[in-house]
Amino acid sequence: MKRRILLFSILLLFSCEEEKVDTLPPEMVISSPANGETVYEIVTISCTITDDEGVSHAELWVPGDTTAVIDKSDPYSFELNTNELENGSYTLKLKAVDINDNADSSSLTLIVDNTLALPAPVDIRSISYTLSSMTILFYRSIDDDFAHYELFSSSSDSGQKTLLGQINSIDDTSLTITSFDPTVPTWYWLKVADIHDYFVFSDAYYVLDDEPTAVTIYQPGYRNGYLDLSWSMNSDDDFSAYIIYTSGSDEMTGKSEVARISSQDNTSHSMIVDITAPVRYYQVVVEDHWEYQTESNIEPGKMPFSFMKVWGGSESDRAYSVRQTLDGGYIIAGSTSSYGAGGTDVLLYKADSQGNYAWSRTFGGPLNDKGSDVFQTSDGGYTVTGYTSSFGSGDLD
């Protein structure tokens, strides 16, 4: 009997104890990023959660979303893609839940500014071209999230850009095109884009073909009925031709083309010249592949005389000697059948420094008389030597 009473008492004691229930929420600490921090692109949100009974999961609530992002494994973290958000301030909610459905939450305010996510700009290094192709070189992108390069051009620094090509390899830093015209002012840009579709343009690179390098024409020289022209060589890669022009004006007014030479190494030309014609002037124009032209200096054709003059009448008149006089002019001795007493007479003709007529004298009789040479005397007069048939003691004196 005593044993039964004791057993009943023990059972009654256990049944009267109250069962303990877990009502304590888990403890959560947001480790990163800091509250109020400015973020861009993909940001990792990390938190530490502890609980006596055990953690069930963590939740992330983003403003505007109707469902939470859940992470059930420690360490607890979330990847927030801010590329899907407008720039601005966002207050996020993080919630920790334990195995008994106890929960705790914290808020986290972040400033989204994806302008900070733009790729680093990449500049164009150089643009060069030949007659058939243009090569654009640029620097390499330093961005880890690189997607591609794009090259654009425009006829204005603020005009509509035209896509020239796309390059998907970060190490491929050149583009060659075959459709271009360097005589038209053109601006070029390099665009760098990342995997999040953010992009940035380089500064504009301006291209306009230079005019050909001008050459120097040397003094043309007369040689046995020919005028020899020569000039310095043009070394431009886009050389097309030398064009020789002549004109009666020292300003090349009304110039006409003499010859076109397409060999870059050929820097001379000879032409027949009329020595009785007025002085001509010459110029060499360099033309390049793009039909740009550059003019050389202007040089007169050099003849073996300073000027040419014709004197005489309707009959036979001849000059046998010419001397420069003390006044810079000229004295000429010869014979004339157009003037004088008859037959041929001695002719003495005085001209100024430009060959213009000053005065003339004839000497002789009814027969043939000739002046062969003339000298100026110290008193300013002249001595003429020759022969006469009109005077003297014989046929020729």
C-alpha cells in the first residue's frame, strides 16, 4: 500500500510542472554595408544572426517588391542589384526568423548612385590612314565588368554619331575601316560599355587631311633652246602629281598647265622656249591623292640675256659690236642699208640700261661703209673702227 501512494505522488508532481516555450527572437547585426552608405551596381548585404534554439532563415525586403529574398544558410547575405533601381535613397528591411518563428527586423538605408558605376573612359591614341584604309588605335579598358568597345564618327563635334564598328575583346584595341574621306572634317569617339549596360564616351578625336607639303622651284635655266626646270621633292605618302604652270604675270594670273608629272622622284622638266618671247614665270603645284593642292614659289625663266630689242629699217641692218657704257647703257656699232648716204653706212646706236633707244648716228658715203667695233673714250665720246669704200685711197680703207 505504501508503494502505491509514493508512485502516485511522483506522477502528480511531474504533471503539475509548466512546459517552457521559446519566445525570444534571434539577434541580428548588419555587418555591411553601413547605414547611409552610397552604393552602385551589385552590392552585397551581410548580416550576423544568433539564436539559442536555432536560426531558420533571413529575409530581405526591398521597397516596391511584394516578396522577400530569403537566405537559409549561414553566413547570411544578399546580392542587391541596384542597376534595377533609380538613383536615390532606399530603406531596406532585413528580418531574422528562428526555428520557433520568432522574428526580429532591422532597417538599412542606402543611397543608390549608379553614375559612379560608369566605366572609366578610354581615349583614342591615334588615327592614321593610307590611300585605302584608316586605322584607329585606342587604349585598353581597365574595368573588370567590361562588355565591349564601340567606335563612332560624325561630321560635327555635336552632331549625330554613326557607328563604325564594335569590338568585344578587351585586348583588341584597334579598328580598321576602308570607307572614309579625310578631306571632310570628321570627329571620332570611343564608347566603352560594361555588362550592366553602363557606358561612357571618350573625348572627340578630330581628323582632317593636311595640305600637301609645298616644294621649292629653283631658278629655271636656259640651255640650247631649252628651259630647264627643277624643284625639291615632295615626300608625302599621299602624293599624286607635280603640276607645272606658266604665266606672263609674276603673280601667275591666267596661268596655264605646262606638264603633269606623276612620279614623285622626278623633280625636273625641260621644255623648248622661244627666246624672242616675253619673260615667262613658272610655278610647281603639288597635288595629293585627295586632290588637295599646294603652290610653290614663283620663278621667272632665266634667259642668256636681260632683255631683247629689235632696231632697224626696211633694208639690211647689222650690229657687229656692243659695249656697255659708263652710264649703264649700251653703244652698238654696225652697218645700215636703211639709213645714211647710200650703200651701207656705219651705224652707231646708243641705248639705255633697259635697251630703250637714246640716239643714233650714221657715217658714210655713196658706197659701202661698216663699223666693226666701238669703244667709249675717257671724255665720254666714242671711237669706232671699221672700213670704208666711200672714202680713202683704195677699195677698202
